[in-house]
Amino acid sequence: LPAAAYDSSEHPRNCHPGTRMQYIDQIVNWGLKGSDPGHRIFWLKGPAGVGKSAISQSCAEAFAAEKRLAAAFFFSRPNQRDNPQRLFTSISYQWASKRKSYAEILKSTIHDDPTIVDKELHHQFHHLFVFPLQELASKGEDISERVVIIDGLDECAGVAAQQTIVQIVAASIQDNTTPFIWLICSRLEPHLIATFKSLQISAMTHQEELMVSRAIDNEITKYLTDELAKIGMEHDLPVPWPRERDMGTLVNLSGGLFIYANTVVRFIGDHNSLGPEDQLQAVVALATNDTKGSSEHPLSELDFFYLLIMQRVPAKILQTVQWILLATKTLNVQTDVKRNRQFLGLSPSQFRTACRTLHSVMKIERGWIVFYHASFMDFMQDPQRSRQFCIWKDAALALRTELTQRLQAVCNDPDIEPYCELHACY
């Protein structure tokens, strides 16, 4: 799955220069200096939006530069990179591209049994890694320690699969069957907490938690200052811009969440708007709005910003936007622009126009819809959070009925590539 690799263009950017260095340095030192046998897993955990994926990306680049990266896999639920069957196959492919002798054995293994890629995870791991490594060792090849990064494990489809992946990794460490050390990043899901708490796994794992904290306000200030200065120069705005008061408001609204600051930058820099100053003031106005979310929810401020984004979608195309989001969630297919557009009966111009209104949260990349963060689609599916914009509210029932009729029409049309079956939740 090439899109899941660290050097894919679909990934969010790495950490802004000079930010999150505490965690990046800690992880890179752990990976480069050689790990304690008792800590060959590094679990970076934390809530949504604190910057785990950006840290993973920065670490992957650092390890790659030192030729210590075996592979990196970035799960993404909204972008359909969530199939557990593609994890170990992708890791093996990436490592094979770096080690010719392993690649030759892997090629022979898959040639002898092409069904390996569809086997259960334990079987995959042994045939893709354990047995080939044993063969390399028997030939006297020195296999030095390498880092494997698994980001967004909580976005892998299926609780059982997530737990199984951790258990397989831990077993390989305990049995010393692979030379890998593992950086695993995820949200603090109860089943993952329970898995990492087991005696066998906890003994070999270093755990580090990223908190939602105002202690990083200085880093968010640096990020916003640098990125908004670029936007100001592009639009020939007076220097300094934004004003110090407005910058302070943006930092305060971010509330220790880098995802908020990232989304704000994309929102203010939206070329399909009345300009950066207008966009900036729309965000600043949130600070005085009485309908802000409760601070008890760690993403309450981000939710309110997502509401602002949806409120600024023109009424005449709002339903089209909801159709697009609903289709990407309802259909068990990749977010392929052409196929989604055909299915919805939209012209290329209509589809592009609708997607541009969501510039802050998604983009079109080489013919695919790419969401910047899973939190937006989580928001759009929760009626308590997205309110009237929720794609699963009663108002969407008629929309889903129409989609079903369109699906039937598509399946009966020989000129349009057939769609996969409806997602189980439909």
C-alpha cells in the first residue's frame, strides 16, 4: 500500500521546525543508540489532534536519513488506509526495497504462495519476516537492528486486529525472530491500553503520552507566526500581520492542539475566500461567541471551528458537500474522485467547486480525496457535535435513499465501472 509509506504525498507534513523536539529527540535517540532489550517497543500515545502523526513523520525522516528505517506504515481511517491485511505486506515491501538479499527471498516466497497476502496476520508475519530472516541468518548475513513505525494503530479496522498486531510484534521480540524495534503511535483506546498493560508487553515497552497542554503555546505561536507570515507576504498584507492581539487569540483558541492551528492556517490561506483578513476575523470572532463547546471535551474548540467551516459552505451547494462526504463513508470503496463523481451524478466542475469549500479539512491528491485528519469525519458523523450538518441526521435519510437509487442505476449501467458492495453500516 504505497500511500501508507512515510514518503507518500498523502501524509500530513512533519513537525514545524523547532517544535516537538522533546519527543522527536527522545524517539530518535531511542532508535539510533540501540534499544534496551526490555524496551524494543516505543508506544507514543495521546488524544486526537496533539501531533502524533507529525512526530511519526519527523522520526521516519530522521531514521531514513541515518539508514535505520526498515519501514513506516501510516493508518488512516477516512482515507481507507485501514486494512490490517496490508500492514505486514507493506512493511515487507518497503524493507525489501532497501535490502536486495531479503527481496530475492521474499519474491520467491510470494511466487510459491501468492495467497500469503490474504492469509491471517500471524501466518503473514512468519512467512514474510521470520522464515526469510532465518534463511538470511543461515547464509551468515549480518542483520542489524532497524526501526519500524506504525502510526495511527487505532485507525486500523477492527479492535481484534489492532490487538493482534501488538501481540505479534511482542511475540517476535520475545522470541527474537526479527531485528526490528517498533515505534507504535495511537490514541488512548481502552482495548489498546489493556493490551499494553499485559505483563509480557508492558515489560518490553517504553510508553510516552502526549497531553493536550497549554505548555506548548510557545510552539504553536512559532508555527502560526511562520505560516501566517507566508500567507501575509503572498497577499501583500502589512507587516506585521496578523496583529499581536489577533495572534494571541489564535493561540488561545488552539488550546494546546496542533490540529486546530494546522486547520486555522489552511482556513486563513484558502484561495476560494474573500481573502486572509476576512478569514482571520471569522476565526477571531469565535473567541467571543457564546455558543462555544464545553471545555470538558478535548476537541470542543476544534468542533466549533469545524462548525464555522460548514457554516461558510454556500447553502446552494451544502447538500452536494454532504452527498460527497456521505458517499465516501457509505461506499466500501476508495475515495476515488472519478468514481464518486460518476456515482453522485456530478460534473467535474460541480465536484471541484464543492470540494473547494472544504479546503481546510481535505484535498484532492492525484485523483483521490484525502482528509487531513480523522477528526473531521468523526465530527461529521456525530449529531451532538456537527448538529444540523451531521451526515447521519434525519435530514440525510432522503439523501441516503437517493444514493441507494443512484447505486442501483450505476450497477445497471454498463458504461460505468461497477461499485463495490455497500459498506456494512449502510
